[in-house]
Amino acid sequence: MTNKMDNDEEKLQQTHHGAECCFKLMLQENKRIRAKVPAVLEPLMIFHVDRLDRVIEPGLNAINWTSINADAYLADVHAAFQDFELLVDRVSDIITYRIDAVLSDMSGTTLVDLPADEPWTVDHFIERTQVNRTVGKITIPCNTNVLRFHRDSYI
């Protein structure tokens, strides 16, 4: 009888240790994923962070780690982590490759050349502006094609 009680106590300690490790890993993963959210996006991600909190909350307050529900809970949390991380990665990619890249290219496109040392005539100004406009017409479609290629890689 004592041997059986020792076995049961040992199994309970192993279960408790396993649950504790699992819980620590879950909290570390939560922290890692939340750290990936760019500061500029934090206000926009409030709804998604709240949803993630609602998924995690039962494990912090209600679930007994030796209960039958623990495996289902961990599966739900893991799925929520995957969904949230995918969202953060995609939004970060959109910012990097679509918004920041286009703004960078736009900032490098000359719209108007202004004289540095002597004034231009109106005709010379119009000529220089048309040249810049032609260069811009070539640059913008090239950038648009790059963005289409990047967008299609997600599909």
C-alpha cells in the first residue's frame, strides 16, 4: 500500500512539474510574441491582444493543471499564439515592404529641380519638370510591379 502511495505521489509531482514547465513556456511564448508588435501598431492591436488575453485567462484563474481540460486549453492557447504571430508578421511585412518602401522611393523621386545658383526661365523650368515627370512615370510602375510580386507571394 505504501509503495502505491509513493508511486501516486511521484506521478503527482511529475505532473505538477510538467504543468509548471508548460505554464512557464506558455508565458515565455506570450512575452516573445507580444514583443514582436511594433510600437506604432500597439493601438491597432488592442482587440487582438484582448482576444489573446481571453484565451490565456482560464489557465491563470480557473483551470486545474491536472484536469482533463488542460490539454484542450493548451491547444487553444497554442492556436491563438500562432494566429496572433501570423497577424503580427504579416502586418509588419506590409509596413516594411509596402508602406516604408514606397515612402522611401517617393522621397527619392525628384518632382521639381530648382536652380542652385541662377534663375531659370519659365520654359527651362517646364522642360526640367517634364523630364522629372517622365522619370517618375518610369519609376512608379517599376515599384508597383515589385509590390504586386510581393503581394502575390502571400497568396
